[in-house]
Amino acid sequence: MKLPAILLSLALLPSSVLAASTSCESDKYHQYIDASLSWYQSLVELAVKKDQNLEDVGKWFLEGRKHHFELNREAVDWYLENDKQQLDLEQPIEGWLKLTQKDVKNLAQQDNELGRFAKKSFDDRQSKPHPKNYELRSAFADLLTHPGNIDKPLNAYNEKMTTIAAIECQ
């Protein structure tokens, strides 16, 4: 009676280790997405603080970033569960997923949750830019060329990314 239980436990061990690794990798990627969205939120807030006329374009920009990163979050989770070879987990976390425009278009045609996320992102990429997009990008460039203006959010982002990079998934 004990031998079959031991053999069953040993047989299940690799799948439980794999599940734990997948869960860790998913959590790690989710933290990366959250840190990235937080960084963009901070950047928009700083730009709008300097120029209130950028509020509407800032909301538009953040919505597009959200769609992009939520697609990536969903895609990484899907690939972790279904086709891990599509991810390059040996790279820094920013390089785990490489989706081309063609990949996003193909995913957008699927009738599932991943397809719905891909459709939002694809539609964003195909839509006409906001009329003040250039002004917002210029405001970002101005902020980024004066590091003192972005110290606090940039340091917070870098600290989060350092913490995330240190997570070891087995």
C-alpha cells in the first residue's frame, strides 16, 4: 500500500514543480507589467502637471499602454501554460515575449480571452493617433532629458525592476 502511494507521489512531483515554476514566472511577469504601468502613469502625471492641456492625450496614451501590457500579461500566462517554447525565459523579463504586429493580428482573430486582449491592442495600433500625441511625446522627451524631474518615479521603477529581476523561479 505504501509503495504505490510513494510511486504516485514521485510521478506527480515533476508536474507540481513545473506548476510552481510556471506560477512563479507568471507572478514575476505580472509584477513587471504592474511596475511598467506604474512608470507610465507617473510619466503622464508629471507631463500633465507641467501642462494641463495634455490631460486628455495622457488618458488616451495610458489606455493604449494598458491594452499593450495587458495583452502581454495575458499572452505570457497563456504561453506559460500552453507553449512555453514561445517565451525566452533566459532573457531579462522585458525580453520574455516577442509579439510582432502579425502575431497580434493573428491573436486578435481568436475567439477567447487572449484574442479579446489582442484585439484591443491591435485596434490601438491601427487607430489614428490622438491630435496631441506629438505634444505629449515632446513633453516626455523634455522630462527624460532632465533627470531631476523624474527621479522619484524612475528610482521607484528601477527598485521594483531590481527586486523583480532577483526573483528566482525553479
